[in-house]
Amino acid sequence: MSADALSPVFSALADPTRRAILARLALGESTVKELMEPFDMSPPAITKHLKVLEKAGLISRGREAQWRPCRLEAGPLRGVADWVEDYRRYWEQSFDRLDDYLQKLQGKKRKPHGRKK
Amino acid sequence: MAAKNEQAAAPQQAELTLSRVFDAPRELVFDVWTDPKHLAQWWGPEMFTTPVCRVDARPGGELYIVMRGPDGQEYPMKGVYQEVRRPERLSFTNQAMDGSGVELLEGMTTVSFEALGAKTRVTVRTVMRAKVPQAALALAGMEPGWNQTLDRLGAHLGAAA
């Protein structure tokens, strides 16, 4: 997933209350009423947060008029986790290549435990 | 509980430190970090090439590196050298940009080279700061706690799917 596609997800997640809502939803789907209790927020305030999360594709909501349970959606969060992992891997792999390159410069053979090309 | 921990604000700054011992003398290892001819040979992830590698390794000098992924997408990175002390230490700012050139993150990377006999320990420490609010979460993701949260969410959803 590109950084562009992740922008709405990042901005939805930049808010601690919204992250807490997601953590709560990781335990299972909830109604707005159930979500309101631990956060001590008014219905309009919580609804506003839910709308941002829904727009970012992080949650979906049921169609039942009264109940409308909220549930977590996996895809965008996976994208965020991948992005972070990519950054770590970027340095790990640069180190691997640096190691190979230094061996080559010095005219050494790869050590037996080295990665096979 | 989880919900309480997650109340903490997303950090605007995060650190990543990696260290490895290379079987080469310190001067050589330092030089392959500062000479563009060498740098272009190893910089970036596996399967990436480095079509542009402009490096002026002296304090105030600029670096501009474009990496090209296996899918042809290019990832530009630019920065300015702060400290260049052969053979023990190197530091530079680095900016990560998205495809349209918008700066997402700004980092300060310090590379130290420690002689261990004929070998060299290289330690890279990057402190990243979010340039845009959207990047703050990416930094939060570098924190172990938040990663675990993501793992948990992922596992939960994997099970539900």
C-alpha cells in the first residue's frame, strides 16, 4: 500500500480516542452506546469519531437503524503495519548488501553461513 | 488494560537503532558510506537499484539518493551532512517523501564506526520526526506497544475473516 493510500488511515489513527475505540472493537463488535461508556463522551462526539474511522475504512457499521453495531476492518491497519515494517527492513537489507559488497571489495568469498544468491 | 494504554498520544518522534559487525577495516567501511561510487552499490533494500546517488560528504554537503524498486517505482531521499569525521562518525538529516514529493518524515541519522580488531561495528541510529500529522502514526508504529496492538488487531480480524 502506498503512503498516499495510507494518509487517511494515518490521520484517523493520529487521535488517541480513535485508537482506543479501535482497541475496544478488537475485542468484538459494539454499539455506539457501549462505546460511549468507557470514554465518557457525548453521543455526537463519539459519532464524529466513528465517522472519521468509517471514512478511513477502519470500521464498518451495521445497517440496522437503531443498533448499527461497529466492527473493525483489518485491511488498512495491515497497511500501516507493513509500512513501518518496510522501514525497518530497509536498513536490515541495506546492511546485508553492505556486508556482501565489503566482502567483494576485499576479494573474499562469502562465509558459509551467508545468504545464497 | 489495552484501552487505557492506547490513550497515550502518538509520539511525534521515534527512534530506530540497528547495529552490525562487518568483516572489514574501519576506514574501508567508512569510505563505502561516503563515496557515491560505493554507496550506490549497496544502499537500499534487496532488488532495489540506485539510479541517482549524489553525495557530498562534508559538513553542510547534500545527499540526494533515488532508489528504484523492482516494480519501477522511485523513492527519493534527500538530506544534509552534519558531521563527517573519518573514520568514526557520520551524521546527516534525511527526509522521506511520498510519490508527489511531499515530505512525510524528517530524520537525523547518526552512523558510528567502531573498530573491533580487523572488523568494524556499525551502528545506525535514526530519530524520525513527523513532518505531517499523518506520519505521526507511522512513528507510533515504531513503538513496540503499538506494534503489538496492531498484531492483536490483525490476529483478531484474521480469525474473524
